[in-house]
Amino acid sequence: MAMTQDTPVSLPGTAAHVLRIPKRDESVRLEISMPEAYGHTETRYPAVYLLDGHWYFSALASMVRLLERAQELPPLLVVGIGYEPLGGSPEEEYNRCLRLRCRDLTPTRGEDDWWRRAGASEPIAPGIDTGHGREYLQLIEDHVKPWVREHYRVDVGDETLAGHSLGGLCVLDVLFRSPGRYGRYLASSPSLWWDHEVIFDIERDYAGAHSAPKKDLFLCVGALEEEGPVAVSRMVSNVERLAQRLRTQHYPSLNWRTRILDEETHVTGVPRALVQGLKFLFTPRAERSDS
């Protein structure tokens, strides 16, 4: 049998760029997925900015392309924001991403130690710095979004921020502190437990100091995320608690939906959360069901 030469697999309609951030002496890796008709139109498209792009971009880009073909989503431009690989082993790169995302996706410094192990015999990523989320979000505002707007045709009035786990926490921090940065927010399995559940204080301060945000929010968590060694995180209970807070505050202009994803864990629920979230966020408000 003739052997063929191995070649890397690539996703159609995608491109990767390395954006140097001089002030941090670091690079951000941007992975872009364009609508099928992108090269044949002058249309400006809604942009979905996805945190932890190094892990989730390829899955979301593939699903968005299929959903666009099925006319279940409009054409979208997906921007995965991640870290540039340094050429280490898979384990080294994974641990490096863990350390960096703990630094960049947390709004405050977390002093608790249990999450560093999360049920494992060894810390998931030793030597972690935390609490630089606001700096990272400003980096996106100052460098990532202007670069994307310059090099791709995006609708600057229709931008979405999506994130999972610590990324979901980061999404909610933006919503409650700087809601004008995006029109749509997707918070999948947000780490509401972070720093003694500080996000609830952030939401309370926002509710007391500002008018309701005119935004859309999809909030979800896997039904199995509060079982076993990580039960202390109260993932499901905290999402239900936040949903109750949103109901109590009666934000009249915040159109939101919460979902407990049956039979899903913190990992298995990611694709379902992203797909359901985008379908909700891009369904016109008048057509959304209450189910």
C-alpha cells in the first residue's frame, strides 16, 4: 500500500496571527474564522471574541461554519484570543496556558488554595499569579480589537464576548463593570466561586450605581459540575444564585437566559454551551422563547 506524506490539518476560512504587545513583552495569538462569503462581499460582520482561544477556537469555528450553512446562525467572524506556543512539550504548553489564564482571567487576587489542586494529587499549575484580569481586558480593548477592526471587516456595533470557566467569570466582570464594551455576553460555567465569590459584590455595586445595561447575556453551567472533589466550588448553586439576583434586580434592558445543561461536566459542556449561547444571543429578541 502506498504511503502518503503527513500534512497538517487546517480549518477552511481561518487564519492565525501573532500580535506583539510591547508593554508586556509578550505575544497574543489571534485565530480568526471568517464567514463563507467573506471573500466575495464587502459586508461587515458581527465579531465574537472568544477567550481561551488556544483551547476552544477550533471547535467553535467549525460549529459556527456548520450552523451558518444550516441558517441557524448568521454569518459571524470568530476571534479566538490565546497564547502563542513557545515550542515546549504538550504538558509544558498546557501548564503554561493554565498559569497565564489564571493570571489574565481573574479580576482579583485569589488567596484560597483549594482550586490549585481541584481534586488532583498535585497542584494543577504551580507558581500561579492572579488578579490581572482588568489589565488583560484593557489589552484587548487597546490592542486586539483595534487590530481586528483594521484588518478584518467587522461590525463595531455588534461585538460579543464569550468565555468558559475563568473566562466566564471574566465575561461577567466586563458586563458588570464596563457593559458598553460588548453588546452580547456568553458566560459558560463561570467560576463564580473565585475570591470568596467576589463577583456577587461586583454585581451588587453595579446594580446600586448604574442604570440597567442594554445587553444580552447567556449564562449556563453543566448539571454535573457540583459533584465529587470540586463540589466546594458550588458551580451549579452559584449560577442559580446569580440568576436569582438578576431576577431580583429587574434589569429591564438586560435580556438574559440561564441554562443548566443536563448530564454535562465542566469539560463536556463546553461545545454545547457555546452553541446554545450563540444561538440564543443571535436570535432576535422578539423571536426568543421563554423555554
